[in-house]
Amino acid sequence: MLLIGLTGSIATGKSTCSTILTSPPFSLPIIDADRLSHSAITPTTPLGKRGYKAIIRYFGPTTPDLLLPPDPETGIAYINRPALGQRVFGTDPQRVKDRAVLNKIVHPIVRKMTLRTIVRLWWEGHWAVLLDVPLLFESGFDLLCGGVIVVGLQDQEVQIERLLARDREVRGGGGMTREDAERRVKSQMSVAEKVERVERCWDGKGRRRRGFVVWNDGSREELKEQLEEVVWRLKEGRGSVYTALGRWFLPWVVWRAMVVMVGNWWRRKRFSEEQRKVKAKI
């Protein structure tokens, strides 16, 4: 089973891509890390309860509005995500530190949830699964992937405007300011960085190519055409014998997973070393 990592900076159109890829004719099953991250801080499961308590323990004393009023039906005071976002999105040292703490709480829980879902989907016999992770490279999930798709925009101004428009649609206006939007965009790895990483670590020739960039500056139809080409390239060479081996021969599955992970780790290590050398010369 092929894991296809889907990532992109905030408001670049990653959700549109996932909608297209999970609909006919592709109909790929999806693991949505955003939804899992919500579950990771919602105290309705053992794992969610662990994340919920850890966030309250660290952020609660200094964030008065961290919790929403108790839900009338469940009696649970859920995490106020906008208030938590104000604490962690930004580039100043304290926000960077708080974001690192939040990631340290949430990422291990999301990883555990993701691995459980991967095993279930593998058992169901799918040829590929879409792994929708905004922080694919930052969280290390790229190590698991046999292919990567980065969704990008050429103009950061368009990205900020889309983020503000999405917030107005969800909240009806009066929520996110332009400063908030810029802070959120800058707190993530930029589109340019993700594109460079894909081109340096994942590019290849012919069937070896496993990294792709799709540009979402045009229409939905243009985006779909790009995705059709990507899926065709990723599916090339994965015939019925390949799928059957991945479904029934467990030692082969484990061996292939190790090959993918070690190869990804080596390419990422080499890329990081090259980046350090470049920065040292500046």
C-alpha cells in the first residue's frame, strides 16, 4: 500500500486537493491529520484525554480563556482553539517555544492514531492512502510516505487573502485580523521551502519520481488536471501482483516499509546537511 503525503502551507488549497482525490474517479481513502489533531485534544477517548490534560497543565495557568464554557449535552469544557492559536502562532521567541510544547504534546498522539488507521486501511486492501498532514515535513510523517504532493501558491498575498476569507466564512467576520493571518502564515514552513524540499529530496526521473508540486493559482479544473497526472505517475508500475504482495505477504510489506523509511531518512539527512552548509556560508 502506497502512502501519499499531501501537504501545503495554510490556505493554499490543500483541502480542495483532498476533496478531489477522495472523490471519483480517484476515491482514495484519507487520513486527515487536522481531524486527528482535534481528537488528540478532545477528552472523549483515552488518547484525547491525555492531550487535553497536558494542554491544560501547561497553557491553563497563563491562558484564562483556554477553555470554552461547558457543553450543555456532555458537560465538557472543550479547548478554545482560537485562544490556543493566539498563544502559539507567531515568530517571537515565546510563541515559538509554546508552539514547540504544543507540537510535543499533540504530534505523538496523532502519530499513534495515524499508525492505527494505516494498519486498518492496509488490511482493507487499498492500493494507496492519502495522508493529509499540514506539517508533513515538520512532524516527520514524510518518512513514512512513498510519494509526496505539495500544494502551492505563487503569491503569498493571495494566501493571506484566502485565509481571511475562510475565517469570515466560518465565523461570520470579526475574528482573524490581517496581522493574525500573517502571523499564522509565517509560523509555518513557507511554500518555497516545501517546494525546494520536494525537488531536492523527492524528485527523480521516470518511475523514480515520487515528489510533485501542484499549483493552485488557477481554476479547480486546472488543479484537477494536475492531480490526474500526479496519480497516474504514482500508480504507474503498481499492478495486481504488486498490490497482492502488499496485501497478503507481510514480510514483503515490512521490508518495503523499511526501504522507504531508510531512503527517506537518508535523503532528508543529506538535504539538512546541505542546508546547514549554505547557511554557514552566508
